[in-house]
Amino acid sequence: MGVPNLPDRPIHELAPLIETGALSPVTLLEACLQRIAAADPVLHAFVILCADRAREAAKAAEREIAGGTYRGKLHGIPFAVKDLLDVAGLPTGAGSLHLSDNVVEETATVVQRLIEAGAVFLGKLQMVEFAFGGWGTNTHLGAPRNPWDLTEHRSPGGSSSGSGVAVAAGMVAFSLASDTGGSIRSPAAMNGIVGLKPTISSVSTHGVFPLSQTLDSIGPLTRSVEDAAIVFDAISGADRLDPGTWGANPPRVSAGGANVGGMRLALLSPDQLPGVQPSILDALVRSAQVFRELGAEVVEIRLPRTPLEYCVGASHIIRTEGYANLADLMAEDRGAFDPHVRARVHAGNAGTAAQFAARLIERREDMVAMREVLEGFDALLLPATPIASPPLNTIDEQAMPLSDLTRFVNYLGLCAIALPNGVNPEGMPLSLQIVAMPSREDILFTLGRAFEGATPWHARRPDLSSLTG
């Protein structure tokens, strides 16, 4: 049978069709490849497209399912990954021309888990060089175009720029990316999709090019909250190759509910959100009202510090560890690197070891203080970004950080999800961020499901008819 708009359908709608044989993984893959052929010459989301490899995997999935072996909801579902996750036999470029021939021999744990779940690997996606930037720009490789405006080159968000664009444009059903200070949530917000930043210890970073080992997280970008839950269940859990996960016991979330009755939610006071666009603040107020109508109690609160103030400590950690990870590589060729990224990396050499240690001690104190404030609340509500996607030629990267509202989550060891909650007067997506305590992804998904069930925003898709015909 024919299934309309295949590339735009969420995983949770595609999976039952594949399981029952109503939809072939080969048919789904070819629909995605057709979308890529039509849209990617303009949107530029992919760095490497592995069409032949994907076709073989889709055929294998088709044979397995026809033979009675169904691996689960990701079986036969196409996905792609940010180009800092290792895939054996392919280069891990990390958004840098300098690493374009960096062919690796192992596959990252999270990618391997998806392949073992039957998902169909389709390729690698554009990113900011070394994941060190929020707007999605890349001096040498270019910035993907935000699919919500084909008339003007707007920010796709970063650093996982291609990961957000590919999902929003229907090139893949989901993507996998990293988030050190907002690099999953910002592209999700800019592209009108869902982005999960899990608890740091819940998902392995083995086989991932690092920026800041203290703050790096791996998570999915998807077209629905339920899709993110399906992917999270597949990738999370302890990994013997990543000591940071050895004590991990993440919740299983894909079978969860959507009842928020009796939940108590903290709403960040607008006076702790300086510089946030009015349309985004209005969308936040409306989102809080949605939860009230669903039976939750919503209480406006103030944090011990503003999200922006927490950025100071987070930035110090990212810069210092970024310098430790990248300085030797950058010393090899001064002309081959993005000047904004180079400046950020070398800023990490300005402090002393004692100052870095002091930041880590301060971080622990901040974690305790935040826990005390959020005690008695199930989650915190705030915007995912301070502004909607602007034209790239209006951005001053030094003066306009995009991660002011996201970086504190990594710094404090929390988990968060970004999901669509409106549009601005120009028709660009807006996004709600829901934050919960460590290892409470189950709360994020309960709230996210409830919000999607009461609002239309997750069902919107960019108009690509001028590209696809």
C-alpha cells in the first residue's frame, strides 16, 4: 500500500507499518533518498551520504522482518549522525577540513546500538567545527540552510546544524548528535523539532570526538517526543568502554504515559530571562497555561543564579577542556580552522590549573543549590533559545551567544528536552525547554507527550514544495 508523505512521518507511525509488512524499509529509504536528492543541494545537511550502504541495510531489514524477526521500533528506520560520531570505514571530520581523511576503524557505541536495533545508517551530517559554536556556521564547509525559510539563509542552530536540518526536512527519521551547552536543543528549537539532552552519564560517549568530557552529552533529534523516547531507550545504558556510564541506570521511557495531573512545575521568572524576544516569552506563558489546563500546578520561581550567570562557569570548563583536546591539532596548520573556533579554543589557555579546579568545586556547590531550589518540583519550564532563527548575515558570533538558556543544564548535570511551542511573526519555530533532575528523563517524556497531545506545533512541517515538486 502507498503511505503518503513518508519522509515526514514520525517513527512511532512508521514502525507499526514496517512491523506488519504494510511498509517496506526499502520503500521508506528510497523516499528519504529522493527527499535528499531534491532538498540537500539547497539545504546542505549532509557531509557524507552512504546510499549504497543504506540500501543493503534496508534490504537486510526487509528480509529479516519478512522472515519473522522484528528487532523493535527502529528496525528499518533511516537515521544519520553528526560528523563527530565514529562509523567504521568513514572519516570522522568533526566539521573540520583538517580531519577530512580521518578514517576510523571502530563505530561509536551509540551508533552500533542503533545498527543492532535494526536502524538504517544513511550518512553523516554537517556541524560547527569541533562542535564549538551555537549558530551553525562553518567557515570552510558552509552552514546548512534552515528549511523554514528558503528565501533567506537563516541560522539552523548549532553546533549540530545538519542534524536539525536533516530531520526537519524529512531526509531522515531521526539523527544523533552531541550537546555540550545546547548543541542538540538549539538546532531542535531553530528547526521546529524535538531534541533531547540526556543526563551525561546515561549515554556512552565512546567513539565521539570530544569537546568537553565533563559536559558532553549524546542524544537524538526527532519529529516527536515519542520518537525521542524510542531512540533514547535504544542508546542509553552502561557501556564497558565508557567509565562515565558504569553506574548508569537510566529509566525506560518509550512505554511511558502522558498524565501530568498533580505534577508541580517551576516556571522561570521572566526577570531572569533578559534579552529573550517577546514572542518567545509569550509562547512560554501559553505553554505554562497548557500544563495548568492538563492538571499540573505551575509556580513561577527564581533560580539561585540566572541561566546566563551559570554560563560563566560552564564556559570556563568548555574552553579549558576544549583547549586540552584541540590545541595540538590546531597548532599544525593555522590557516585551516574557523577563526571564531580558533579564538574560543585558545581562550581556554588563559586560566591556571587552580582556577579550573576552583570552577569544578564551584560547580558542585551550584548543583546542590539548584537541587534545593527545585526540591518539590517535577521540572522547570523555560525557553530553549532567547531568539528565533535569525538571518545568518545579522549574527555577531562574539556578541550573540545562542546557548544562554541551555548551557546551565549541562553545567548542573541536569537533563532537558526542547520541543516546538509556537511560531514568531515571521513564521519561524519557537521552542519550550523542559528541565528535570538527573536521570529523570521519564518526567521529560511524560510532560512532552502531554504537551504534544494538547498542541499542534509538533505536526508542522516546513514547506519544501519548491524543492520537491
